[in-house]
Amino acid sequence: MNWQITTVIFILIAVAIAFVSLFNVAFNDVKGESLQQLRELMVKKQIEARGIRDPRVLQAMLQVERHKFVPELSIPQAYEDHPLPIGYGQTISQPYIVALMTELCELDGSEKVLEIGTGSGYQAAILSLLSKEVFTIEIVEPLGKQAALRLKSLGYKNVTVKIGDGYKGWPQHAPFDVIMLTAAPPSVPDALLNQLKEDGGILVAPVGDYHQELVKIVRNGNNYSQKVITYVRFVPMVPANE
């Protein structure tokens, strides 16, 4: 009798484990579909509806899984229309701003891009799908290390992360076709302007202290033309000695 009871118990446990496994698979599938739907809505309602037209940018925003670049507690808000904290006083930018700044870069897939302010790696992931190679600098060491591991694990092989001072740029790999800043300096550092490609290099950045403007700068030789795109609010760009 005892062995029969034991057998029944084992069978019930096995059935329970199988049920839980099937439930978890089904739950994860539904969760995945839901996040995909949220990403599609994000692109349609937050980005395309506001005037972003570059099909390559729209496709990249659809492809990169934003929820994998935010803290676990923020996953339910990953596709909402606002920035999110990622720790150490830093944020992941609003989806529309990411798309807008990316479109301003006019990428065709052949460019070498420098990003200042890696953060969680989300913007770098978007840029990696649209350019040849991305070099990105993060001054907050834990964030930079986490981003490097995250980007590698997700298969973004053309991104190189460096811990360092963004104000100095990355002269070893200059000139860059495009430079993007994801934090706001009081003014654009000369070191970054000098690292732009002379013939048509583009720099996109938020600039200013409390009142910030998103600007696009195009270099032709020693001439730099600047256009103000809109008003924005980014975290300040901090030099290494602060």
C-alpha cells in the first residue's frame, strides 16, 4: 500500500511540474507578444505620428527590444512616452527623442559613429543597426560595464564601449562621420567638433544648462553650420574630474 501511495504522489508531483512548466511557457509567450505589440504601438503612435519618416529608423525602433535596456522594475513602462531612470542619476531617453536624434544623423549604413553617453546601451543598439560601427563612451563605470555586457549578449557586435571622459572624445578612432551626445554639455566641446569628418560630418546634441536645445551641426572644412531642432531636457554631461 505504501508503494502505491508513493507512486501516486510522484505522479501528482510530475503532473504539477508539467503544468507549471506549460503555464510558464504560455505566460512568457503572451508576455513576449504583449511587449512586441507595445513596441509596435510605440513606433506608430509616439514616433511615426510625430513625423519620423526614415523607414530604416522606424525599423530599428521596432527591432530593438527596449525593455531589455531598462531595470526589471521598469519593464512595464519600457514603451511609454517618457524617459526612465537606469541608475546612477542617468536615464534612458524618451523613445521619440531617440528616433528623432537618430534620424537627424542621416545614416545610410556606411558610417563610423561616436556616441557620448552609453547609458544602458539602447541608443547604441539603435545606431548599430543603421551604421557600420559604433564607438560609445560612458563616464559612469558600472553603467558602461553593464551596457558592454548587455550589448554583447544581445548580439550587437559592431559596438565598442569605453569607460572615459566624453569631453575628450575618442581621437584614436577619429574622424567620425557622426557624433551623437546623449547628455547635455553647456556648449559643444571643441575636441568633439575637431573629431568630426571635415566633409559633411554631423553632430547631434542637446546643449545648455537648464534651458537646453537639441542642435544639429554639420562640418565642412573649418566651417560649422548649426541648426536648432527643438527644446529638450537631458541629464548634464559630466567631465571626468567631477
